[in-house]
Amino acid sequence: MTAPPRPRLLVVEGNLPELRASERAASGVTPSEAYAHCLAALAPNALIDIIAPGDDGAALPAGVDLSAYDGVALTGSAMHVYEV
């Protein structure tokens, strides 16, 4: 019997580096890391990637495109479209 394939999930961090650093200083993790921890608790065998598209040079892992993911989670954001 073969094991079922591991789901691959993408967590999209909506905050800029300064806010993530502030969150990490206050709680020990960024919002996206906290979200990834929750997903890992629900789906322990999942492969979870995190991306912060508001960062310069943000990209998916090398060789991976969006179609590789079984699900995408958006963390929410302190950014607004008129601020970017």
C-alpha cells in the first residue's frame, strides 16, 4: 500500500518586513509562521511554503509554480492597495 501524496500548501504573508519583525519580537513568530504552525497541526504531513509578495525579490521556491499547490492561505495584511 502506498502512502497518499503529501499536500503542498502556500502561506502568503501580507505584511512588510518591518511589521513582521515587530510581530516576531512581540510573539516569537511572524503572522505567516503562526498560520503555518496551525496548518501543520491540522495536516502534519503537508509541505508548507511561505511567501511574502510585498518584499523585494519575493518568489516561489525555485522550480515551483502556483499550480504545484493544493491550497493557498492568505494571512491578512496591514498593507492597503493604495500604500503599495
